[in-house]
Amino acid sequence: MTALTVTILPEPKLTVDADTSTGTVTFSQTEIPNLFYVNSEAVFQVTNGYEGYEIEDIRTIEKDKDVQNFHVKSYDAKAKTITLTANKLDSSTVTAFAAKNSPNAVANVEVKFKGYDGYYPKDGKYTFNVTNPNWTKTLTLTGKISKVDVKKLTMKASKTKATLNTKYKDSVTVNVSVKGNASLPVVIDKEVKPATDALAIVVSEDNKRITFGVAEGKTLAAGKYTISIAGKIGEEKTKATKLTLTVTDKEPEVKLSAKESINILNRDLSGITYTATIKNTDAGIKSVELTDDSVLTFKIAKGNNKTFVLKALKDAAAIDTKKPCEVREDWIL
């Protein structure tokens, strides 16, 4: 994809306000462990209260490494979940783990944020309880196998609208699956209206992703295209979902909105979060760079593909909170 540099003019003037507010990280249990098995796992959803700061890792606190309680096995940044296992769980300790209000059924963890050294909270920990059913007997499941009625199934897509910018050789990828049964294997069946051979459509081998682009050597006319996406199992088709693809060759437009503030006494965990509204392309932010003397005072911390965070450098000179700071950003889409 061709790099596009967009300069935001006029240069925004940012007023740096003092702020003493702090966030927190919370954990809610989504899967309970079966203590009948020593390798059973508990899963927790992680909610990050520090807006604009990405969690890089979550681990068991150092002094709990040999403690008989629940330890972090892994952190999934994409799903925002942590998986825990019971440390030192065996036949001699299961009663202690399973007891009501057991001090063993807890987890003490600390969090590392991307771009920062060390774990938080400093000199502290996040503590939460682990619930378990403590099954001790075999369960018998009964039921019947029924044939799936393909015609009653419906496909779903990760987005219903997308924009393809032909000037910069954009491509758009959409995830697809059967609604309510994402693991059901299907073959993608698609139809484009109005029909065109200039729209390149590539379906992944597992039939779970569709990528749209401009066909080699073709010119794709600007306008709106409706793509019907259905799944096939054998000769039968599911109900289709529709994607509206807007094709344009206009220059991308970027508008910024800002929230939060910089706490000059807590520069590590404070910053101004900028959110971009981008028109005429589905592309996100590739990089944001400060381009003048502001690099001596500030730095950019990446958020996601539509945000970035402006932070004050630890070793920067004192900042006058009453004087606006002039900052210019160069965007590369």
C-alpha cells in the first residue's frame, strides 16, 4: 500500500491540565476450574480501566511463585483474558483449595502496560477470588444427534459497510462465519452487484476471511457495490449476509478529537488520547510522529489503529500547565 502523509493544519494548541485521577484493572470469571483434575483452568475476562493504555502482560506476583494458590498460566491480549491454574494442586491439597472462602482460591497478579518498564500497581497487587464447583463424580450426558437444516442458517460478517480507496491500492478484509455456529465448515458463495471483473475477491483457505481489492490491470469504477455472501454445505446454501462496499479515489480525510489529560506528577500513567475519524478509506494509523521541538517535551504512545496517546517525557523540563503547548503531528496512513 502506498504511504500517504497527511499534515493536520492549522497546528493544534494543546492545553496541559493537571489531573490526579487514576484507573484500575478488573477481572471477572468466565470459566470455572474442575478441581477433580490437577491441570484444570480458570479463565477471567480482563477490563482495563486505563483508557488509551494497552496491557502487554499479566503475571503472578514474584513473592507468590511458590505459594499454594492460583497462578497465571497465560494472558491473551487479543481476547483480553487470563488463564489461571492451581499451583500445587494434588490429592493432598484439593480439600484446602475447595473449602469455602479458601485462602488458596485466590490469585495475586500484577500488570505490565505496553511501552513502560515494570509492573503495576507498584508495591501492590490485584487480588481476586477464583470460584470452582469441585465436581467429584462422573456426569452422564444424554441427548440426540440432529441434522443441520442448512437453509435455516445465516451467514454473518465482521462488518456490513467498508470503503476501498483505489487511489492508494487499498484492500479490505472481512471475517465471515455461520451465525450462532462459527465452527461449522462452509464454502463461501458470493455475488457482486453491479457485476464487475475489476473487483478482486480472495477467499481464505478456511473460508473464514474474504479480501477485496482491485484486480491486476483493471480499473474499478467508483461507487457502491453490494456483495451477497452465503455459505454452502454440499449443494445447499445458507441465507446470505450483505456487505456494502464503497469504492472511491478521493483523498483520505482525518479529523481528531481529544480527551483525558497529562498529570505532570504521574507521567507514566497519564496522557492525552487522540481519536481519529478517517473518511474515504478503511485504513488505520500506521504511525504518528512529532516533527518539531515538541519532541524534547513529549512523546507518542501508540493506541490502536484509530488512536494515539500524547505523553510527557519523564526527563523533560518543567511544563507550565497554564501555557498552551504547540504540537504538530505528521500522520502516515
